[in-house]
Amino acid sequence: MADKQKQTHKFPSNNNISQNFYPNRNFGVLLSFISLFFLGILPIISNSRPSALNALNYSFYLSLWELICSLPLLFYEISKPNQGIFQKSIKSKIRKKTFIVMGITGIIFSFSTFFYVFAFETAGTVSAAIAIQTYPLFSILMEFILFKKKKQAGELIFTFIMILGIYYLGTEGSWLISGFSSWFALALIVPFLWSIAHVNIKHTLDTSPITPNQVTFFRVLISSILLFGFSSFVNGINNVLDGLMNLEFQIFGFLMGIVYYLELVNWFYAVKHVDVSVASAITTPTPVITMILAIFILKESIEFYQIIAMVIVFISLYGLLWSGRVKNHKK
């Protein structure tokens, strides 16, 4: 592992005690590759679930299992001297601001979790997986809107190429606006919501002592509460509770929940060490893993236009990564 970078983040939340964090780019890159593996598996688990298990109930079950999986590490963290956001020495203003951000992002994630599951069900495993990889595109937009990060000509060019690739995929290779799939458009909601939440979480991780697991805990706690309410309202509380007693439903809920939880914690640790855009670019090949597994496990057929669109998206994403590195070197 390479030497740690000289950059440090001083958390303003401490009284008298200065906590320094040293990002390690190589470690962040490694964690990003682990996220790549987890992200490739998730769509397969989601679309392998029983047909009787609808997307809304499934979103609640997997969120509940994520919450359960986050508890052991949470209890371990708060038993240590460095308790993250639960430290008594943290200024109340910083703690309050952090909790507000966690609350807002938790609400966003409750919607994105449902759309994530529903997108794979309606738009198709491969097409939805490619659509979700447009996340860096929305991240760039959010970084500009929220933090005024200016973009260079190269970044704008590759962004335009990505938009073309996504449009081509959305029209199923026809280029005709009339052929644009509404289900595919729905899938684009997921990376849009992620970009809003993750850019804010990245900023919070850099400016407060909250840990990646604590971020995950608050995210899935709020998501579980909201999704339980939505599911009970739409499907009926008895239907939701009966599903909790269904062993087959809960096996798939647990599998999706634990893999999703591991991916989330791993991802948040990754973006403590590297920029969101860098970590996102490394996870770009996720659809390749999903595509291979979809062929052998789900017995899905792959269309030629999906392969072409995936190549275009890959080229544009790696172009964005290259443009970003060039910009940093100039600085």
C-alpha cells in the first residue's frame, strides 16, 4: 500500500482535540473495485426473487436486513473511545447539522431503494444496470450546482458522449424519440437520487467524525421506517407482516440486504479516500459483471444495442476520469 497522502481533514466538531484523517488513494481505489463486485451481483439477486414478492415490499425487507446487519459494527464503534458522531466532545451545532444531512439523505435513499429494485424489474437487468452507471454524470452536475466545481472542455465533451450513449440505449438502438422507453427513463431516477445524496454525504464525511457505518445505519434506519409506511399504505399492513413470516421472501431479503450493506459501507469508506467521481469511474464495468451473470443465472438474452451502448458509456466515463486527473495535475 502506498504512503498516505499529505492531505488532511480536520474535523471541526471536536473541542480541544484535533482528529486528522489521511486519505490513501490506493486504498480507496481497492475499495472501489470491491464495490464493483458487489454492485454487479445486486441486480441478479433482486431479479431472482419470487415473483409474488413485489418491489415495494422487497425494498422494505432488504432495508430492514441492512439495518440489522449494521448494528454489530455500530455497537462496536460506540463502545470505543472514538465514537464517531456520538462523541460527547462534538459541538452540538455540528452534530445537529450532520443529523439533518443524514435525515435528508435517508429520505432520498428510501425512494432510490424502491426505484432501484423496480428499475431492474421493469427496464430489464442489463439496461437498468447500464442506466445506473450514468451516476458520475449526475455527480458532476450536483458538484457544480452544490459546490460550484467548474468543468473543463474535456469533461463536457465526454459528458455529451455519455448522453448520446444513454439516449441510444433508451431508444433500444433506434435513435427514434418515439421509441424511448419510459421504464428506462424511470431507471435514470436512481443515479440522479444517488448523486444528490452521495455528494452531500462525501462532504459530511470530510467535515465531521461520523463513520461510514454510522452513515449507513442512519440511511437504512430512515429507509426502513419510510418504506414500511409506504408498503403498509399501498399493500396493506397485513400483507407486509405476512411477508415478514415468509421464509423464502426473507432469504432473498437477507441476501440482498447483506450484500447491499457491505457495498454501502465499503463505498463510503472508499469515498473517504478518493473523490466520488473517481470511485464511480472504477465501478463503471459493473454492467459487464451483471451481463455475464444475467446470461448464466437469469437466462436473459443480450441485445447488440446494449453492448454498443455499454461501450459508449464506458468510453465516456473513463474519459471523464482522465479529464478530471488532467485538471487536478494542472492545479
